[in-house]
Amino acid sequence: YVVTVTDKYGCSAQDNVAIAVTTAPTFSLAATDVSCFGGDNGSVTVSPLSGSAPFTYQNNSNGFQASETFDGLIAGLYEVQVMDANGCESAPQTAIVSEADPMFAFAYQTYDAPVSGNCGGLSGAIELYFEGGVAPHSFLWSNGSTDQNPTNLPDGYYEVVITDANGCETYASSDIYDSQGSAPLEASGVAAILANGFNISCNGGNNGSVDLTITGGTAPYTYNWSNGATTEDVQNLAAGLHSVTVTDQNNCTAVAEFNLVAPAPITVNAGSDALTYYGYAAEQCATLHGWASGGNGAVSLLWSNNATTASTTVCPTSPTTYTLTATDAAGCQATDEVLVYATDVRCGNGKKNDKVLICVNTKNNPHTICVSANAVPAHLAKGDYLGNCVSNARFAQEAELTQAVIELNAYPNPFSSSSTINLNMSVTSDVQLQLYDVNGKLVQRLFAGLAEAGVNYQFDVEGEDLPAGLYMCRLVSGSQTANIKLVLTK
């Protein structure tokens, strides 16, 4: 613009004035739709494109604000303006905030025809109709089903939550009544508990039982047990795993298993066989030592001589078998036997019979004599032995017997720490092998049992806890006896 000024005398002057025109700010809009129908989480964000910062923003003439985002909006039209730092206002623009279609659902009962062999299947069903929301949709029924249209339902009340892709939910419900079909076939039961928590009274017994319970399915039922039984409940079962397959009228099946437990077996041991000499007080009795373990609860012992302790002393006058019976709390029993071979070594004149038979064990002329009991220890110390001499028992200094009867020797002999007794029988028989000291006292029972013909047996004599001196190892086989001397040096 040019400005001219003229005074009253006609004098004038000019000047130029420039006026700049500022354009209104421009902007763009971005709308975020409401997630669920009827919600208020929509928003509009303004992005200035021109104008002088800073900017303020106005929505639907509700006053300008510093934030470029308007949130918490429901679905609708929103008129937005921008004002820049010069106070220039933009032309209004309109943003549209949309929302998903409203979700609507309802459910109703339908009926499935019963299907033969559809085991455990119930015929009640629900059909669900829904619309709206954002696909895909998910379903969660109150019985845990995630199907849109659940089937095989028993009578009852059912609710469903329908959720769309935005997390929006709606609900529906339906009753099921007068449904057809049967509940799933199931088999369960209880194994009888007997004494001390076991299902079987005695190890190896068969008094176990199972009470079976059947639910669901369609009667009548058939039963097939693993032991061949075809009844619902079973008895006379042994320990172990037992199974049953139950089949209903529709040929549906259910299986149940039961593990029956028995106590450990009773182990009873009456100890080693013993050798006694009737008529010689020092050797005419033997102490038997028995024991028992296992079983069902506490175990009691009873010897055939009526002793009820683990150990009992017996003094038979002839070979006698003693039986040890172990009985547990459930009445289960086990037995073991021990033989006490009693040899009658009495001798003497008249009715007294108060002396003792001794076999004088000379190399070339073994012979039997009758001596007083006081003289016996000295004879035993020399290698003689109690009882009659055995005609076919010959002994050398090395104590090796005739091959036709037995072989018996010791090596090393003399010994300082241990010696090994070697035994070989020509005929299978029960034998006793015992170690005596010089006074005729039994020191150790090395073996009692069956020795098979032709088998070489070895038994160790440990001298660590024995005093140095002369010892006698005696072998008894039936009516035959044999001795070898052992010398322990330290």
C-alpha cells in the first residue's frame, strides 16, 4: 500500500506500507473406533500440517485444549478445529468414530437321536444363534465346552459367554430337560482291607476280594475279570494286579484295575543240625537257635518241645527231629526242622550203665573201651572219639580217610591263622562237621547238612580268636565217625 499525505499548502509526501496476510492452519484427522457396541473408548487424533506452533485444538466447539487427542469418545461425528500461535483458526473438519454392530445371542434346546454304541453319549443338545461383533468369535459354556453348539448333554442349566475378536462379550443360556441316552459307563470299586492294611492275609494266600461299583451305561452289564470270573464282585483273589472289563447293553466298555497286596513271606530257620552223645553229660544236650522274620504283624515261635523262645536246649536219647513253627498276627504259619542226632554212648556193668564208650583211635588197631566220664577229655585230646569204633574208618596221621568211604584232610596243618578242611564223600549223605578243643569242648559247628557224592566241600577254621594248642575236627556220617587233628601255633 502507498500512503500520500498533503498539507493545506498543497505540499505532499508518500510512503509504502506492506501488510502480510497469514493463511489459516491446516491439519489431518485419525479416528479410532469404539471396540464394543455402546462403548466409550473411541478417540480422534489431530496432526497439524501448516500454521505456527504451538497449536491448540477444539472438538465440537467445546473450547480449545493443548492435547491433540480427544479420547473417551462414543460413536458419532466430531467437528474439530485448530488454532495456531497467531490466533488463526482453521476451517472445521469432521471425524467419524464408528462402533461394531451390537452382539446378540440366544440359545435353545434341541434333541439328538440316541445312537447305538455312542458310549457315554447323552442326547441333549443346545443350538446357539448369535450375530454382531467382530469375527472370529469364541464360546465358553458353563460345563467347559467350547463348541458353538454343544451336544451329549445331561439335563441341567447351561450358560455361555460369547467373545468377539475385540474382547466384547455377550451371554446366552438354555435349559436341558428330558434328555435321552445314558451317562458314561464307569467302573470303580474297593479291594477289601484285612489285617494290618493288607488285602491278602498270608503271603501266597488267595482270600482277597473286590467290591465293584458300576455307574452310567445301559443295563444289563457283563463282567470279564482277568482271572476268568464273570461276576460283578470277586473273591478268592491272590496278591497282584487284577483287572475287569465291564460291557453294557450298547456294547460300551469300561475297565478298572485293582492291585492287591500281601504281606512278606514268613522266613523261619531252626538252625543247624546238632550231634549229641547220650550218656556223656558234657555232650548229651544241644542248644537250638531259631529265628523268624516277615509275615503280617508280630511273629511268635513255638518249638515241638513246647518252648516258645527263639533258643531251646534239648537232650534227646535218640535221633530226634525238632520243628520250629512261626505264626504271625494273621495266623499265617511257616515251619523249619532241625535234626539232633543223639548217639547212645552209655556203658558199664549191671544196671548202672554210668560209663562212656570211647573208640581208642590207634592207627593199626582201633578198639572200643568203656571209661569213666572223667577220663573222656583226656581220650578226646589224644584223638580218640566218643562211641563205638567204625570198622571201615581208617585214619593216617595226615587224617586222610580211605577213598572208598570219605576224604577228609586239613591244609595247612599245623596252622597259625587259618586252615581249610576239605571234605569229599563217596556217597551222598547227611553229615556233621564239628571242631573240639583238647578238653572235648565243642568250639565250632563247621557244617550240618547234605553232602553230595563227588563234590569237594571246603570249610575254613579261623584261629584268630582261638588259643594255641591241639584241636580235633570230627566228621559224623550216619553211624560212621572220623577225626583229624589240627595243631594251632602262635
